[in-house]
Amino acid sequence: MYRQIIGYIPSNIVPATISVVMIYAYTRLMSPAAFGAYSYIFSAVLILQTSLFYALPIAVMRFYPGAALADRRDGLLKEAYVVFYGMCAFAIVACVLTGSLITLPAEYRVAAWLALPMLLARSLVQLNQAVNRSANLMGRFNTIECMHAVLGFALGLAALLLWRREAEAIVLGLLTGALVCVAIDVRLLISPFRRTAGLLNRAELVRLVEYAWPMVAVAATTMVLQNGDRFLLGSLAGTGVLGIFAVAYNLVDRPTSVICSSISTATFPLAVQVLEHQGREAARIQAGRNGIALLAVTLPACLGLALTADYVAACLIGPAFRDGVAALVPIMSFSALARGVRSHFIDHAFHLSGRPLMMLWTYGPAAVVNIALNLYIVPRYGMFGAAWTALLCQAGVVVGGWFLGTALFPIWLPFWQVVRCVLAVVPMAAALVLVRFPLDWYGLSAAIAMGGAIYIVCAALLDVGEIRSQGLAFLRRRAQRKMPALSEG
């Protein structure tokens, strides 16, 4: 598991770095209203992408190990890409009809039409990467993930500088970057037309769709829960307020989601493989180990971000956004922690049990409560009310999801390892609160270095995630392998 996590580091570090650089550049080149317009459009894309296309990559990862064992990998790919192309046709028709019936505001119009091909291209990259990840093509996966992030930002920045400093410039850059990454995996795009895949297996196609379609409803509800407040802020408080809220959200969400994805990229396929090869009991133990690995990385990252929010805002955020972002980041950091634990650990219980539709019993009520509260709170308390509402709803989903998910698939979670994770961050938090540095790049670097060093030492002493035990065991095995070679020499 740890080898997999380490191996996927490039695909997580590079996008995280790009997301920080993106915020640094965009908050200096764009007004809060312009960034708010981009956030409005991109949130709509995320909801559509997650609602329509998120489930299929998850289904591919779920069934790929079994298909490889049964020597029908090409058949699975044929079925998956046939479904994907069908969803693309549906998305195009639905968006064109919606666009013809609704008159978009002038500031959204160009970006909205560019967003449609961007939606399809980004979704195709996501599906291709699910295949690469399931096939353990680590180098290819890392290369494409890094290119996707770098090209999307670089081309968007060029469009901002050379064309216009509005939302459509960023969308154009993201679209072009995604198209380049799609072209790299052109071999996968022709999967439905390969002779080696044979005829379309309708029974397997139905099995794939039956697994995937419940997640469409779940994913749509999840995205409404996660992004609905942006639409309400933009409508009730204006795009300027939405721009500040979106910058704070992106500053927190991108690094933390990349960290969580870096763990689940390695651990979820591993849990599926264990389930296929060793059975349910071994899979529930592996899922618990995955959860500890996630918590051991995500908890210090989110807490550290919350405690260094003023440093981060002073260094990375443009003056027009700075004060609001510094105040929002601590609240959003804890929301991101809850969201990461829920999406990348608790939700795995529903996937491993084969009953993803049951997630609606947690996401549905939370999404309704989130919208209802925001309708009342946003006009009165603005972006801070929306941030606290999001935290409350995400915490509720974590609690509800844990009880319901473990009833379906009883994930083993070692209690004392959770306690060790919490204890390891206490000295780090105390140091960041008591020791203050200048609000500049030196201060930010010093705070990160101090907090990181303290946590690493504490985590090693407490053997969080059994990393110390496994490291010593690895060194002993290497020493034992060298002993015969030395004696023969």
C-alpha cells in the first residue's frame, strides 16, 4: 500500500502545486467578480461531470481486477466506452436544448459554451485515467495527471494575458489542456471498435450499468451538497462575494482533495483486489488500514492549513481577496477534512458492498438541509454563514455515512491508531499557535517546516499507521536478503 502511495506522488504533488500557483496568479489578474463568474460556470461543470461521468470510472476500477482474471479486459473496456459515448450524446443534447431555452447573462455566455466541450474532454481524461490506474500503469498515470494540470493552467494563464481577463480565458485553457491529454490515450478511445474485444456482451454491459447508475444519483446529490452554496451566493450576494468564497474554497479544496486522492488512488484499487482474491474479511481489514493512512496524512494537512491561514493569504492571495480568504480558510479546512474522510474512506464501504445507492440516505437529507439553511443564512450572514453551514452538513454526512456504511460492509478501523493520529497533531498545533513568524514567504516556509517536522517526529514516535514498524521490518528483510549474498561472497 505504501509503495503505491509513494509511487503516485508525482501525480499529486504537481497538481497541488499548480493549484496554489493558479490562485496566486488569478487573484492578481482578475477581479473578484470575474473570478466569481468563472467559479459559477466551473461549479456547473463539476456538477454535470460528477453527475453524469463520475460513476463510470468507479465502476471500471471495481470490475477491472475481475475482468483481468477472467481474460476479458478488452470486453470491459468496450462496454465502458460504449456507455461513455452514449452519455456524451445525452449531455450534448441536454446542454444545447437548455442553452436554447435559457438566456444566459452576458458575462457567462462565452464561458458557458466553451464549458460544454471542456466537460466532455475532462470526463474522458478521468475515464482513461481510471483504466491506467486499474492496470497499474503508474508512469503513464503520473505523466498524464501532471500534463493535465500544467497545460490547463499554462494555457489558461496565456489566454488571460493575451486575450481577456474574464472567465472564458481560463475555460479555454482547461479545454485545450484536456484535449491534449485525451490524445495521449487515443488507444483507449477506440476500444468499442477493436476486434479483440469481440461482440458487445449485453449481460456484462447491463451489469456495468446497474452498478454505475445508482452512483449517478449519489454523485449529483453530493455535488449539490458541495457546490450548491456557490449558486446561492452568486444569486443572493453577488459574483464579487462568490469570487472571494471560491478562492478560499479552491485554496483549501484543491490541495486537500489531491492529498486524499493520492491515498485512495493507491488504496481503493488495492482493497478491490484484496476483495476479489482473498475475500470479504481480508478486504474489510485492508479498508481499515486505508482509512488510517488517509487520516494520518489528511488530518495534519487540514489542521496545519487552518492554523497558517493568515500566512497563506498574505503570500498567495491578491489584495482584493486577502482578508476574506484568511477568515474563511480555517472553517473550510475542517469541512475539507470531513469531506475527504467521507469521500475517500467511508464511501468505500458502500462501493465494496455493491450498494452505492444507499449513500443517498446520507447525502440526500444533507443536501436538502444545506440548501434550506443557505436560503435563510446567506442573505443575513453572507459567505461566512455559507461556510459554517457547509461544515455542519459535511459533519452530519460523516456520522450518518459511518453508521450506515459499516452496517453494509463492516470496515475494520483500529481505534488506537485513530487516537495516535490525533495525539500526533497536538504538539504541531500547539507550536503553530504559540510560535509566530512574519506574514511573508519566510514566515510561511518556517511555519510549514516547523509544523511538518514536529508532526513527522510525533507520528514516528507513536507509530502512526504502523509506518515505523513496517519500515523496520522492511530494513530487516533487506538485511536478511543481503546476508546470504555476503556469505556466498
